[in-house]
Amino acid sequence: MARSVLIRALAWASAFTVYAAAQDTCTTVKTNTAVTILNRLTVDFSNEQRNYWSTYCGDLRPTCILQPETTEEVASIVSILRGNNETFAVKSGGHNPNNYFASVDGGPLISTKRLNEIIFDPATETVRVGPGNRWDEVGEKLDETGYTVVGGRIGNVGVGGYLLGNGLSFMSTEYGWASNSILEYTVVLANSSIVRVTEKDHPDLWMALKGGGNNYGIVTSFLLKAYRQGDIWGGNLVFDATPEKTAALLEAIRDFSENYPDDKAAIIATAERTLATLVDIWVFFLYYNGPTPPPGVFDKFLAAGPTLNTCKTQRYSALLSGNNWAVLKGSVYTIGTETMPVPEKEHGLEVMQSLYDHWVNVSNTAKWVPGVVASIALQPVPKSLAKIARSKGGDMLDLDNDVNLIIVELDYSFLFKSDFPKIDQTMRDTYEGIGAMVSGYQQSGLLQREAYLPIFYNDGFYPQDYYGRLKPEKLELARRVQADVDPDGFWKHRTGGFKIPA
């Protein structure tokens, strides 16, 4: 079956090249395929562009939007693209705010919206999921089965980009990164061939895709391991960010991150500042894989006295959909990241407070940018997660299993793209300053000196050096796989994303 599909795809590549040489992609696709095409100045085109989290991405103007419904249709599009020199982009849920990662100006946009299968197989305890889904859709479909998959923490996040960036989940301390539960990828390669990638059949490509982004092909479906799950407990805690409350919460975050109390538990600790109106709050996203958490798991956070507590027993899909309030659409949006070791208790508050203060001070420099909202999220990644990831075959991040980490996510949203240069610099100043502080604390002995601190792909700002921060052997693997499946640099030169350095 796979061989016959491959032969058909290669035949299409030859047949369509003659058309593509004379026509642009949109025209050739319309003339020679059954792929759904959305043209400019139509309602459907405008609606699709509004689905980006960042309005800047939505303001970019593709020449058309292509919506394939099958893997073979994706292969035909790639074949046509190979016959011209147009830039293009592939979009799943549109949550990545970096311009040109999943958006394009002046070339075709391939939307995976119609690649939206969700097929549960109880016999094998697997789910085949298309990249055009969002995680609340997946969760809702699986609720009736008594199973779930390791996926996003906010329902509106798209499946495709999330899984190709490794994917940090509420369930990661039980099952690893989301990518660690991918059993098979269906991928359209640069030569338009269709390949089913598993650990057994294509081990290097299988590994490279686990945190490799869009450097190797277009994934049209993921086969995911499913896990039994009933009701869960979770929701939000909201606190006023007074100095006393902030100090107590930072200590509690540090303690939770070092002494991870239960692998069924997870938090995202987020501080939010609306700079023009001087609103400072903390919002915690809490999760426990069970109807109620045992005593001691979240006690320090609850004892800090939240002004609002929405945590309750509910279905997992309801939690994901309920977290969609955090998607601040209607603004330009940026995201960046850094990684730090968890500080020891003796100097914990000193380190945590200084990083928080740095974020406050730098974000204040953008206070006059209209509509600006600054956010910092502290995301615990205990060393147990690294052990689970390795037991399932590993991934590109390849975290060390002897150090507890915190992934720092940084967000700035604002109203007008004309202010992007200012926020661009503010974002760089924020994560570069945190990186310098972490390095300084390592040198002084307040943080673990030799800790390996890669960049988390899903939270990376476009100039950050994702591949340069990987272990040398993983970078070499990425180069080797790219040379094997894309020797002409089709993905490297024709579309955006974090690129593998030569």
C-alpha cells in the first residue's frame, strides 16, 4: 500500500512540473487538482486569516489558501511547488505568532484545516489525529471513549505545530512530552513522496520529527498512544501580585518544581501585567489526573489566598476549553523563552525574585505601547519527565535526567503592528537578560553549573537559536536527516520556521 502511494506521488511530481513552470501554484492547483482553494476578497479567505492568534500573521496576504483533504492532495501541492520558486507556509491552528512560521505574504498558504480525522482504535489503544484539529476538539471526541491523548493545555492550540515542537502537556509528568507518545507520522517529503515514519522503519526521521518543526516535510496525520482517563480536577487560581503575595508564590513555585509532589499534577504559574492600567495579577493553571488532588499537592498555592478559585472536578476536554479564555485574540502577539535550573531552597527566593523583577523592569520600558499586556509563565519540568521521555525512545530536546528545570515563557501582546520593532527589542531584552542572569548564577554557584539548558521549540521567538542550543549529537542528527530527505533545501529555503544551521 505504502509503495503504491509512493509511486503515485512520484508520478504526480513529474506530471505537474510542466504546469508549474508556466503558472503560479494557485492557478496550477485550481486547474489540475480537486483541492479546495480560498481566494482573496472572499469571506472564507478572511475567516481563515482571522484564525491566527496574532493579528500580524493574519495581516500577511497569501496569494490563496489551499485546503487539502487527503495526504495525496498534499503531495500534489508539494509537487507543484517544486516546479516554481514561490515561498509558502503550512498552517495548523495558527497559534505560533512568529511571522512566516505558519503564515506567508505573497505565496500560497497550505491550511491543514480539512485534515481533521480523529479515529480511536480501542483494540490498539491508539488515536489517529489529523493536524487540522485543535486540542479541545480532540478531547471532546475522546471523552466518550474513556481515553485521552497527551496534548495541549489550552484547547484552541492546533495539533500540528504543537506536536512538531515536542509539546508540553499537563500530562507530561506521567507520559513525557506529547511527541513521546507519537507512534507513527504520515509525512509528505520534499520530493512529494508519502512516507509512514515509525521508530522501526525510519528511526532517524522518527527522532528528528520529535521537536524538529517543519524542516522535513508536511505531516498529514499522527498516530498517538491513548491513555485511560476519567474525570480530572483543575481550573485557575487568581492572586493580586502584591510584593508579599508574589514572594510567597515564587517560593511555592520553586518548592513545587524541586519536590514534585505527584506525577499526576501539573501547574502553569503565570504573572500578567496590563502596563497602561497597572493591573498586576498571578493566574495559576492547575491540573490533577483524578477527581480530587490528595492533600499536600497544591496546598501552598491554595494557602496563599487566591481572590478567585475556579478549580473543580470536570471532564478533561472541559478544562481545555475552559482555558481558552487565555487566548488573547485581536492583538499582535509575540512569544519567547528561556530555560533555567530550579534553584536550591537556600537561595531560591533570591534567584526567583531577581528574575521576576527583571521581567517587571524590562516590561515597564514598553508601558506606553498601546494595549500592551506582558506575561511570564513559569513551567516546571522535573527530571522525572526526562526519564520518561528516554524510556519512550527520546526526542530532540534530550533533557538530562539529573536536573529539575523551569521553562520560562514570555509573552507580549499589543494593538498595532507598527509597534512591533519596539516590542521586538523588549522581548529580546527580556529573554537575553534572563539568560545572562541564569549564566551568572551558575558561575556563582547559586544554580547548577553544568546544567544543559535547551530552548523549548513551541515557545521560541523567531531569532532564538533553537538548534544551536541542542546537544551536538542531536544537531548532527538533524543535519543528517535533512540531507537525506531534503537534499535540495526545499523546506529550508521556501518556508519559515527554525532552520537547521549548516
